[in-house]
Amino acid sequence: MATPAMGEPVEPQSLKKLSLKSLKRSHDLFAPTHSLLFSPDPESKQVRASCKVNAEYNTVKNLLTDQVREQGKVAVVPSTTLLLPGTQHIKDADNKGGSTAIVPAPHMLPKAPDSTIPGKNTTLSIPGSSDRFSTSALMERVPSRWPRPVWHAPWKNYRVISGHLGWVRSIAFEPGNEWFCTGSADRTIKIWDLASGTLKLTLTGHIEQIRGLAVSQRHTYLFSAGDDKQVKCWDLEQNKVIRSYHGHLSGVYCLALHPTIDILLTGGRDSVCRVWDIRTKAHVSALTGHDNTVCSVFARPTDPQVVTGSHDSTIKFWDLVAGRTMCTLTHHKKSVRAMALHPKEKSFASASADNIKKFSLPKGEFLHNMLSQQKTIINAMAVNEDGVLATAGDNGSMWFWDWKSGHNFQQDQTIVQPGSLESEACIYALSYDVSGSRLVTCEADKTIKLWKEDLTATPETHPINFKPPKDIRRY
């Protein structure tokens, strides 16, 4: 026990007094009513009850049966009172009067047989004035309108490909679905056979890591972009660079091809999305407006033809003809590093460290958030025609979602290859093949992993554990 300061008298206290003080402090800290809210005042409680009663029983609340009239126990009741079964304090309730009184009356109907259905509340009890008024019987129970998720089989890793000497940062599939290409921090582009996983070709030419890849659907061209500020066009018949697009002032982080016009879209650390003519190498326009790095972009055949996501936490729709912003979405709070356009529906999803959100096209109306939070930086996302959305995180987590409902039906964690650090469990890019039945991830442990659905899974072995959300956030 601490000694008192010199010169200060100490008041002697008995053991009983100290025990009472300790008991009082314990009671104040751990009393059951310590964390409860203040009880509402009677007037506001009556107003709330009256509003709910009027909404539910307005058409029948003034009806009096012959049995009540014969007994003569009930006086003239104001038009805003409700007669409920019960015999407690009838005179007191009448004397209080007022438009918000709930007056119990004698039983007017014979008792119904007891209900054996669980969960059904058939009686309404009115406790004493000291208890809180229960409104559960007055509230209408509306079934949830949230869509039920479709059952999807879980995905599993079936192949690991090694060959790169650095982080694997980007991926693109060939339209014929025979091969895919990956770009790496070892400054090479490697082309792999999808069926066997064998290496077919290695392309060299960049002097920094390769951040973006795209394969043309109408030409034998492969486009690549990297941290060396260069955007290159490769002719796959000659396996060499035939064009370079110069104009970016810093590293190029993302790349996309327009589906119907021969133009190329690139976004980079200079906060600009640039539009290039593929054939002439001409710099068509610079879409300026973002305040930070443009790290994700995709193109559509109709307006808005270009959609970009940035580190400034905004998503912009662009008018390609005028070169101006059509709309800016400010729903996210953190960097929008990844976006995924649905192949069939007119909607897209965007991923940020705070949440994954779904928007409609072409107006960009917010639809809903995904029902869980991955709680990591999401580097990549992709969705197939079956409505399976895959998101990959900076911590190696890969989550699978039902597109329609936003339900997270599988959470997986990548495993680093032997000899790698645990901190290298990071997924930088992912993409479905053209059929949507294979998923390929590019990771920081220098490997490429291939995933497919587990064909042995059934709805019985992997049931849907879904609970609809209680509150729907509209932002």
C-alpha cells in the first residue's frame, strides 16, 4: 500500500467501511443495468404505441361486441383507443383518457386452441406500467427480398507452373483458348500451353516489370505495358515487337483493348488514361481527371465505352468521342485496384480495401456491397458467365462469390512454393479462360497456379450457409 505524503493526517477507517466502499464500487461497475440505455419517457412511449396501433387496427378498433354492452363495464371509449383482451386496471385506464391510451377489455371471444406451430406469436401481452411495452406483435414480419445465392461447386488448385524468375504480375488469354501469356518482374513475357502447362515461348524486350497484357481478338497482336513507361505491340507471327507507343510520363499499370474499334487504352502512374490508335501508333486522346494512379481499366462497345479505377478511390466513366468524364463514382474509400465486367449482364464490380461493390451500366447506379469483407488489399478480380466472382488479395487470400446475391461461398488461401517466404503469399493477377471453367492466378512466389471446380462436390456435401442481410447499405 502506498505511503501517504509527509505531514498529511490519515483518517482511520474500519474494515466494515472499506468493505462497503469496495462493494459499492463493484456494484457500480458490474451491475446488470450498467450498460442499458435510459428508459423512454411514458409520453413518447404512448405516442409510438398509438401510431403502431392506428396503423394496424384502425378499421376495427372501435367495434364493441354485444357481450361488452350487456356487461356495462366499459364506458364511452375515445376514437383513438384500442380494446385488448385483459382485465387489468380498466378504470385507471379510462380515467387517464387521452388519444394514446390502450385499454384492456374483458374477453370478447372464446380462447382458440393452443398453436403447435413454432415461431408463431398468437397473443399480445400488455405488462404493467413499470415494464417496457413490447411491440413485436404489432410489427409486420416481411420476408427478406434479398436474392438467394445459386449453388456453386468449390474451386480447387490442380496445377502449379514454375518458370519465371520474378513476381508474376499480369496475365492474358488467347481468344482460341489454347494458350495464355504471363508478364513478370523478370522483364519477360512467357506463353504457356493451357492444356499441358508447358512453356511455348519467351518474349524479351522490356527493361522493367510487365504490369499489363492484352491479346487482340481480331489480329495476331499481343500488347504489353510495364514500369519502363513503354507500351509495346508484339506480332505473334514473327514473335517480335512491331510497334511502340510513347507518351506516358511514368510506369504503365493497366491495359485494355476496345472490343469493336482498333484502339488501345493504357493507364499509369501519371494519372492519365491514354487512347492509342493500334495501327498508326497515334496518341488519339488523353483522358485526364484522376488525381492519382490509374490502376484499372476496361472497355465496352457502347457508352460508357471506357471505365477507369484509380488510387484516388474514384471510378470514372468516359465519353470516348469528346474525351471527357461522363460520370464519377465516389462510393469507395480506398484505392480501386481492380474491376471486373460481367460477360453477360450490364453490370460490373469494383474492389477496394474497404469493400467490393457492384454497379449497373450504363448509368453507374450502385446495386449493393458484397456481403462479406475480405479485409485486405484486393489486387485482382474476375467473373465468369456462371456468376462466380473471384477476388485475390495481397495476403494470398482468394475468395469466391455468388454474383447475384453477393454471398461468399468459399475462402481459400494460396500456399507458397517450397523455399519461398511466407510474406510472398500474394496474388497479383488472375483471369478466367475463355470458357470460364479454368482460373489462373499469378503470384509473388514466382509461380502460376491453375484452379478448377471440384466435380465431386454436391449441394449435400457443400451446403449453402447463407443469411440475408438485416440492413441494406445504399452507399
